[in-house]
Amino acid sequence: MTTDTAVATVHPAWLPDAALAPLRALPSAVLLSGPCAAAARADLGPDVPVADADLVVAAAGGAGGVADLGVDGGLDIPAGGHVLVRTPDRTVVLGADDASALRGLYALARETAVAALTGSTPAPGVTTHAPEQPLRMLDHWDNVAVHPVMGQVERGYSGGSIFYADGEVRTDLTRVAAYARLLAATGVEAVAINNVNVHAREARLLTDGLPDVARIADVLRGYGIRTFLSVSFASPRLLGGLPTADPADPDVAAWWAAAVDRVYAAVPDFGGFVVKADSEGQPGPFAYGRSHADGANLLAGALRPHGGTVLWRAFVYDHRQDWRDRRTDRARAAHDHFAPLDGEFAENVVLQVKHGPMDFQVREPVSPVLAAMPRTRVAVEVQITQEYTGQQRHLCYLAPSWSSVLRFPLDGTRPVASLVARGGVVGVSSVGDDPFWTGHPLAQANLYAFGRLAWDSTLSPADVLDEWIALTFAGAPSAALARVRAALHTMMDGSWARYEGYTAPLGVGFMVTPGTHGGPSVDGYEYSPWGTYHFADRDGIGVDRTVATGTGYAGQYPEPWASVYEDVATCPDELLLFFHHVPYGHVLASGTTVVQHIYDSRADAVAALDGVEAAWESLADLVGTVVPADLDTRVRERLAEQRRSAVEWRDQVRTYFWRKSGVVDASGREVF
Amino acid sequence: MTTDTAVATVHPAWLPDAALAPLRALPSAVLLSGPCAAAARADLGPDVPVADADLVVAAAGGAGGVADLGVDGGLDIPAGGHVLVRTPDRTVVLGADDASALRGLYALARETAVAALTGSTPAPGVTTHAPEQPLRMLDHWDNVAVHPVMGQVERGYSGGSIFYADGEVRTDLTRVAAYARLLAATGVEAVAINNVNVHAREARLLTDGLPDVARIADVLRGYGIRTFLSVSFASPRLLGGLPTADPADPDVAAWWAAAVDRVYAAVPDFGGFVVKADSEGQPGPFAYGRSHADGANLLAGALRPHGGTVLWRAFVYDHRQDWRDRRTDRARAAHDHFAPLDGEFAENVVLQVKHGPMDFQVREPVSPVLAAMPRTRVAVEVQITQEYTGQQRHLCYLAPSWSSVLRFPLDGTRPVASLVARGGVVGVSSVGDDPFWTGHPLAQANLYAFGRLAWDSTLSPADVLDEWIALTFAGAPSAALARVRAALHTMMDGSWARYEGYTAPLGVGFMVTPGTHGGPSVDGYEYSPWGTYHFADRDGIGVDRTVATGTGYAGQYPEPWASVYEDVATCPDELLLFFHHVPYGHVLASGTTVVQHIYDSRADAVAALDGVEAAWESLADLVGTVVPADLDTRVRERLAEQRRSAVEWRDQVRTYFWRKSGVVDASGREVF
């Protein structure tokens, strides 16, 4: 990122030329024969003979010659992983397979960049790198045809789709290839290319759209990425002309089997299906009196002969709830629906569970479903697109949030990352045809961090940010790089906490503008059918989800969490209003009252933006050299909008609770 | 309305065959030679010789032969009006002109139908009918090209546009002709055919769209309706390629003069322009440092040689207001902007003023602008399309509202109808390509009543409803007709009051879902930039618009109203919260407290829907004969939706104020 790129060109994100330059400078040999060989060669340049190579990229059991290097024999290369061998003579990247080798090459570039950032030198020796999760996937909520309400990309804040334009799959997939390369460097290995809300045009990707799907899959395969499709459960009716989509109907099963056969004929390494069924209006097995297991197993049966997987989303709840009804609790829904089905799902079904019980709020407890189904493969889903976390107009580095989820000891001992290791980690993509990929240039770090934490949940968010900085600003003079590093940590390390600070307080969530989910509306979802309530009155606020007096949601947790959340005295402050309805005067563990916390945190979080803006301003002399001018312009636009919106959040939330509680803000700050 | 019409056909509204049948049965002679002659003949059938005619339709100074009837000589026929002469031998309809004669014919049909309804017989003799307002106009907020947010008809709830489809003016204008005939029967004499928010496609109606405009004008002319266009103030730039639209620029004036010349070449009786300038993002003279008078007079200068009129909308306010700022008051805006310009507008400018200072809320005070500009021609604008009054899903007969506005003695003595008599009355149309014209079949009565009250504001809303019933159900057996009459009065007479009863209380307004304006959202516009606030807190509610302590808006009124509204003790209950911020315990003139009124009225108004539904149910045995089955189905759908929505209004408003005030509802009814 050392050149001043016009905004019309695509920003190189974390793989600028300078990030690969140290490796490209080495005489190298790519000993791959699979689909990723070309990508590796493109990044390294022409091969030299192995004996002359300072850098060798190879796959275990792949092309010959590796054994001659003396590094293969005793090495245990983990599935999907790679080994780096640094000897005084050369560096060898040895992947478990073709795709793993390519990922290993980018890992080497990353280590090289980080070494430059930190001033360290990689030690000689052998390091082994294994993915914690076998499935590391991005879901694109991209529509082929622009949806009249949701647009080209549902909940997208980065322009149009890189896959689709003008109602068709793009002819030019250059951008898709660049994207796949970026993903490979993060460790992501699978992409679902269309929206889980499958509309009429998108449903047809499964049938007459297959040649186009195959074109996309061909591009993704070159970077070790498998292709998945979101499909409509009603496909046998919609596309096949059958009178039913009943899982128990043999004609339905036969239709799916034939459809899947055609998919694999076009895409031999096709990954499988993502299915949102009986959720928010999508069709599903309920219409036929069948269970989610029946529905998932139907598709699994068709995919099994080909090695494909069904990712069945657990985001099932009543979206026509009555706000007057305090017994029904949307938070309970996924557990209520799915936990009883544990053991009924086929082996090639993965239940895809959102990280929290609601919907990607800035703060939610970890979904109890992730620990409730030991006989089921479960994946955890996070949202990289910032639907509820600032929509890429607010700077909000999400790695700390995801890290807290993946490390959370949900069953009392094992972290979520371990509980989902048979399933995987899924993220909803934030990418569009925006020149900076993600709208806010610094939101690229979230996409990067997703892949890295899916690979290794024990990485610290700050270290992952260092990686991203090191790669993105590779090649910058070391003094400048150090300043960029310091500034971005100042801006980003605490950005999630700041965003939480000026938005909905203490875990209660959903104080957003209905429909768009952007900007504050404290009562926006309070009288809605969506099951999203805070129940604020003049005396207090919060949702009683205890077993003793509330909806019983707390009881869905294993111990110790069931007890911790049940008791208002032990419930963590940041989740207090998710689990309890308390008076405004309730004293938090922090020592302040609920309402004073609401007042203070909103104001403090906005005040902290001074430091964020100053940090970016401190880099002003680097604009045009280390910091591209167009990127600087975009970041400044976003920071200004974040400030405007954050002030609006602060003032609306503070004023709402002042008007409602009548409690004077002890700080004396202005309310309206 | 005595036949069971399939819904695919267009409902005849208030001119079914049966309404004209008594006149058609008479030997008749139409002595007209103007453009309305064909319409009159079409409704009456072939002429007989005048001497043999029991019914003669003629225009003063028109075709020969009238003098022979002995009824013309001494008659004083008012401009735009007509005289009905009933002798034992015949009935003569004598219009001031061709169009007036046609309106007179429909007036005769109306009187005939009302006589059947009431069992009376029109007395022989001469009656003279003069319009109170010279300009009686409908504004269509129809877009040619479907707007991505606002659709084909902005704030339309009756399907698509009768003028436009598929981005073009319709080829088949049959529906427009039927519409014009209905309007002629109400007295409406002018129609603006496109949205006041003039988008790119619609702007071109003024230039390359003129042949299509002429086709529409040709159809409307056949029923005595003049055609107006909404134009963009920026037209010289948008369409003419000029660098400016500055009113002081001679090239701009010349462009408008030439453009208007071309309009009149295509439409010789063209009415003129409607202009929304410097309002909600529309272009206007402010960009050039010119006043609204400068802007309006520019267009007036171009129209004057042709006798055309500019209708310049006074709906100008700051739509980017700050909700924290209690000094700025949107209600003040029109008076602040326009009153100082009194005397500066050209004679062929009419200032078009919304009936209230805000935006067509169910209850607003009458706009003080209507009395503030004695040297300016002023028109009053009401909204027939029910944007804020139930969107044609709720039954809300608006004649009582409009009647209260037109009769209001705003300057202390003269009613609004008199104050605007040099300007006119304008209504925003509710019509679309819906088979029942207005979505809710019973909302036809609003369109009908608009024309009738514009003609004669002293008519009682109940009598106008009788007229509409008599015409719409003409031909029904008298016993059945009496039942329909009774049922519809039960349903409609108090429907506006009921709608007010379950929605925003005591004049405060705007508790609607942002964007759509349909359904409740108490805080929906509270923290918005639109200047629409209720300022409810735990202690009280309302907007202080007094001179003494508030925004000073009350001082824009002439006496006695300035004093009446200023004093909380004399301010009418129904406007209390528009003018005053009061504690929830404030005792209304009605004897109850504000908050108990809020609780009671919401519940009582919903409870009253029982009677509405029962009244319609009482006609069940007439379905298929007097009441068309498709109309019954549609009415039942709407009543069910009204019930659902009204319950939502009731519960949300009651619950909101319970949660906020903590005051127990003395009635013990349920809150949530």
C-alpha cells in the first residue's frame, strides 16, 4: 500500500505487491500440480530448478522432488495444514495438499511481513500449522437479481456483488479471483455464493444456472476455495414442477438426487448446500409436518454419494410474535427447535448456529445450542458484514467479539472453538464491488481476522491486527510502519467496546432503526412482531429470562452458566439486561447504577472518538506515500459519519432514558 | 350498484347506469356545441326535437333554441354555475357554459337520486347553483416512472396510476375518461396530472411529453376538466440546457416563455403549473438568492399571456431539523416564509397552503397563513388520499374534517372558504387503477365529498354522504336503500372521530411508522430531522407553541385565536397538545385527565368498531343484489385490517403512556 491508487482501481487489501515481494525476490520452485499451482506461480514468478531454489512450495505426496530436499520423510503434515521448514539453505512450504500449500505460501508471506513489522527474524526450524476448524466458510448474502427491498447484497454495505450484476452472473470474474486469493491468505476454504434468502432468480442457480456456478467454482478452485450454494427447500416445486417438497415423498428425494448429480457433473468438488428453512418466510419441512432433521437429511442423502455437506441454519424463530406476550422468547427458539433433534441428523449435516441467540447484536450471550447437541455437527456463524455493528460506516474491529465467543467455555470446560470443531466456523461476508472491498477500508481487517480466528481461535485480536497491518502496509519504511501500527491499534483495538458503549446498553440490543438496522431508534423494535424487546418503562428495563420468574432461557445453559445468568448478582454487567429486568437504580458490579451507566457510557464512548480521529490525523504526513490518498479520503469520510451517528446514538439513548426515568445524570452532561 | 360486478371490471362509483336511468328515460335534447356535448349526449341518449323534449341541457349564449323555451331571458347564470328550471312541461339545465351545463346535468341526476333516497319530490321552479370556489382542483401525486421508494403513485393506496404505466403515459385513456366523468359530477374542474415531487422522467412532460399531455387534456376537456402540470423549477437547467434557473436571468424567463408557448400550442385551454419549490429537496429560487415571489412570478409571467395560473405550494420548511432544538418549529415555517411576501405575488399566482401547519395529520389547527395574506390569492389544500388517516385500509370519512376547516372563522369572522375564494380548493387525489378507484370502496365517498364541499362548503357532511349513497346505490329498492343508508351513516359519520380516537391524541400528531406513515410508532418521528415531535417524558407531553414560553406559533393567528390557543385554559381539548406541553394529570375541559383521556379514547374508539362491523354485517342479505359481492368482499377485508391495525394503535399508545407515566388506567383495562 505504498502507491497512491486512484479509487477506480481495486485496493490490494492485505496482499499488495510489496507483501509478496520478499518471497518473489527469492529463486523459487513451485512443485504443485493441482489447481492452485498457477496461483502460487503467479505470486512467485518463474520456477528455478529445485536445487537452485531458496523457496520451495510443495504438497505432500504431490509432485516429485520434495523427498530430495530431505524435509518430507519424518514430517507429520496435518490435514488441511502445512509445515514450514526453514533451513540455512532454503525455506520449504509443504502443504497437506495443493490448496494447503498455497495457504502455506501466504502464511510465509504473512510471517515475513510480521517480522518486518516487529523487527524480529523467523528462527530456523520446522513449524507445523493445522487448522482448528476443518470448515472455514464465508456466506455471501448476494442476490443475482436486485431485490426491491434488500438490494443486490442483503445487508451489504460495500456496493454491489462481485459475483452478480444486471441480474446475471458477471461475465468478468477477475474480481472474484482477486477475492479468492485474499481469502486463501486468511485460511478461508469455502464460500457460499448466494443469499440464504433464496428468491426466484437465485433458486435457479441450482438448475439452469449451473454453467455459471461452474465458472465461479473454477475461479475459486484456483485458490483452494470450495463452492457452496444456498438453495430453496421448495426447489422440487419451484424448479422441478413437483406438487410437493415433502421430504418423505420419494419423488422429492429422487428430484434432489438428480439435481445434485447434475451439480457434481458441473462442479466435481462442489461443497454442498446452505439452507435457511422455515425461517423468516423461507419454505421448509414444517409445511409437510416434518422436522428439521427430516428436511436436512433429505438433502444430505442426495449429497452423500458425492461427499457434499448440508449446512442447515438454526436461525428458526417466530417472526410474527406479539409484543404483548412476554412468555414467548425468541432467544429460546433455536434451542427449543433443535436440541430435541440431537442425534437425528445425518453425518454430512452441519447445523449452522448464530453465535448468539438473537441476531448478531453487538453484545449477546453465546448461544446455548452450541453445547446442547453433542451428537450433531455444529458450526458457529458470525457476521462480518456489520449489519448491527455500524454498517462499515463505524469503525468496529470485531475480532475481540469473535474471539470472546470462540474462547468461551460454554460447557464449563471446553471453548466454543472446540465444541464446533466437527462443524466449523461460518462468517457472513462483508465484501462487495467497492474499490476497498468492504466500504470502510479498515473493515478489511474484520474479513482478514475472521479467516485467521477460524483457523486458530487462540490468536489474540491484537496480534491478528498486527498481521493485517504488516501485510496491508508491507514495504513501508519501518518508522512509518511503526506509526501506522500504533495509530491503528489506538483506533481499532477498543472499537468494538466503544461501539457497544454508545449504542444499546448492557446486552439489551435492538435499539436500531427498523428495516435498515442503521442508526438509533430506542423503541424501533419495541412494539414489533420480531421478538426484540427491552421492556423499558419509567421504573426499569430489561428482559427477565430467568427460570425463576422469566422466560426460562437461562435454563438452556449448562452449568455454571445457567446459575451465573440466573442470578442478578452474578450475571455479568454486559449481559445484565439480556437476562434481567432491573430498576434504573440497580447497582452494577462496576459500582454505578444502570441508568448512570447508560448516561456515562454513551458520553464516554463518543468522547473517545477524539482519540480515534487524532490517531488517524497523526498519519496525515504519510498520505500519498504509505497511506494512499483515496484511502485516506474514504477513512475520513467514514470517521466523520461515525462521529455524526455516534452523537445521534448518544443523545437519543441518553434523552430517551432521561425522559423515561426522570433520573438526573449525575455528570451534569446535556440531555434534551 | 344493483348488479354483481366481477372485480376485474371497474366499479361505476357514484355514476352507475341506474343513477342516470331516470334522466335517460326522458325525451331529451342536448343543445351544446362545445367539448362536453358528447358526454352529455352519451349519458342521455339521442336527441329529440327541443319542442318534444322533457329534458333540455343547454349553455347560456350557446346553441340556439333555448330562448324559445322561455327560461333564458331573465335568468342570471353565475359564472361556472348553472340554473335548473323545473316546469310542469320539462326540466331545463342551463349552464353558464358548456362544462357548467354538463355539471348541471349530473347535479340533476344527483337531485333525482336524493329524492328517491329521501322520498321527496323536487319542487317546480328555478334554482341557481354557483360554485363557491372558482378553482376546484385535484392534484395527482402520480409518477410516470415508478419511483424506487414512492412507487407509481406517491402516497397512493389504490394501485397504479390511471394516467401512467410502464414508464409512459397510457395508450388507453378509457379509465381517465371515466374518472373525468365522475369528477364532473362532483364539481371538480381542474386536475394536475403529475406528482409535485417532479423527478427526471416527469419533468419532461413539459417538453417532449407534450403530445401525451395533450392526449390526456383532450379526454379531460370532454368533461369540463382543465389540465395542469407539476413542473420542476429547475426545468431551464434540466430540460433547457441553461446554466441556471435563476428567475432574474433573462434567458431563464425566455426559456419559460417559449416552453409555455409550446404547451398552449398543444393544449389551448391548459390550466397552468403546480410548483413545489425549495421544499423537501425540490429545487427553487433560494439557490439563486431569490424569494418565492420571484420564483412564482417568473412562471406567472410566462403563463399570463395565455391566461394560465401558477399554483405555488407553501409547504416549505426545514426538513433537516435537529430534534434537540426546541426553538425551531416546523409549524411556523409557512407563515414565516410567506406572510412577509404578501402583495408581491403576481395576480395569476395562487399560493397553495395545506389546511394545517404540519402535514395532513388527523387533527391540526387551521393554517394561519390562510388569513395572513389578504393581497395574495390563496388556496387551501386537503388530502383525499389517506396518507395519515388510514391509507384507505381504515374507514375514515373525511368530510367532517374538511367541513370544519372550510367553515372555520379564521380571521374572527369569515370562514376559510371565503378567505380562499380568490384562490380555490385543492385536494390530493386518492385514485388509482384499483377496480374500486380508491382501494377501500367506501373511500369513494371522500373523493365525492371533496368536490361537493369545494363547490359548497356549507353542505353538511351527512347530507353529502346521503348524496353519495343515493347515487352509488341508485336503483335499489327503497326498503333496501333505506337500510344501506342507515348502515353507512352508522359506519361513516363518526369514522374520522374514531380514527382520531385510537391514533395520536389531542392534536399532537405524527405517531406513525416512519417512511410509510402507516400504523403506530409513538416515538417513530420523535428523534427525527422532520420537525415532528411530541416531547413526551415521564411527567407530561405536548409542544409548547405559546408566545409566552414556547415557539410563538400561537401568535401567528389573528384574534381571537391567538389568545384562545395561547391560554391552556381556553385551548380546545382536541388541540391541547399541539399548543401546550402539559402534565399527564392536566384536567381537560372534558373533565378527565390527559393520560386518562389517552387511555379511554384509544379503547373506546376501538370498541366502537363493533358497531361499524355490525352495521355492514346487517347488509349481508343484500350482497349479490344491492351490494355487489366483490365490493362486500373488499369492504370486509378492509374492516378486518382496520380492526387489526386499530387494536395495534390502541395497545401501543396505551402501553407507551402507561410505561412512561406510570399512571394506572382508572378503567382497569389491560396494558402491557
